[in-house]
Amino acid sequence: MKKLLTVIAVFAISIHYAKADFILKEDIESAGQVEPMTLYLKEMKCRLDVSARTSAIIDSATGDMIVLIPQQKIYLRISAEQLKAQADAMKNIAAGQGSKNDIQLTPTGNRQTISGHDTEEYQATINGVKSKIFIAKDFPDYLPLVTALYNLQNGPGLEAFRMMPIPPEKYPGMPMRTEVDVMGQKITTTVTSVEQVPIADSEFSVPSDFKELSASKLLNGAHPKTQ
């Protein structure tokens, strides 16, 4: 559960209400391990699939989250209040207070080819946290996706994770890689593919053959196996 919340926090840090639907695939590298993540984005809802073990369905408008554990065909509901209580500890990564309007992306001159795109490295300090962002200026139609992600993060339900927002207009292109330190760990998030395709509402629903697990039991120490 802690690892899933960390992934959600990274999602909130690295993303930046369009009506288009998007499927965004990323690799998250931390402590020498790489976890593939798939993000399904539809208006104010998103679904995060972390490998094949765990999924999180988040309603940004309400802050409610559903965690799916496919291997055991179980799920649990976490209310906005419960999620906020778990997320408060993560806010320690925000060392200072700052306005998102003060954020400046400074080019370093370094360039890398990431997922087939030529990118330029930028640096920024956001709420006391230093970040490296590799931006592809040649990425087609990046602004609707960046705007959709930014507005999703800024929905009332994700307030607990709203620590490091960067407004879409600050980006000169698509952020393909973000490097940050989260709770003492360097985490690198790399975009591997982006699709703009219709997503069925069923992707944000609990499968009919899943059984519900009490969230209070999990948060109080019960740990279902996910491997």
C-alpha cells in the first residue's frame, strides 16, 4: 500500500479537462528497480496500473480511490479522508513554500534521445525540491495531454498530493522524463508511449467477480499479497 501511494505521489509530482482520452505508459525507476506503469485518463478520472499486480482508480473530483489486486480478485475502497491521512506524511518532501507562478524551467544545454524524441534538459526548484525535466519540443499536440493531466491533478480530490504543480504554459514541449527525490529516494519517471484513443467507462469500474476488502483492515496492518 505504501508503494502504491508513493507511485501516486510521483504521478502528482511529474504530471503537469480536456475531453480527449489518453493512455500514457511510463517506466518508474527507483532503488535499481524499474516498474512499468500505465495511466488511463478520461476527464476527471484516471486509472493507474502498476505492473500486473496492482491498479488504482482515482476520481479526482471526489478524491475517492479504489485499489484493485487482480491476482487475488479483491479490491478496497479508500475514501478521500483516508487517502489524505496517508498522504500527509508525504508532504514532508515539500521543504518550502512557493507559488506555482514562480516556477522557472531553466535549460541546461544537455540533450538526450528519450523514447525516440530529442529532448532538452531543464532544471527547476519547486517547493524546495530540485527536479530535472527532459522536454521534447517536437512532440506533436502535447499541450492537450499536459493540460488534461494538470487539471486532473488540480481536482479537489487530489489536494493531498498537490505538492509540485507546473502549469501547462510553462512547458515548451512534452515532459518525457522527470527526475526527483521523493522521501530520500531518487525516482526517475520516463514516458515510453502516448495514445489518444477512446477509453471505455468500464476501465474505471470494479470487475464483477472481485470481492471487497475492508480498507480499515489494510490501513491498520493487513497486507494482502500482490506478488
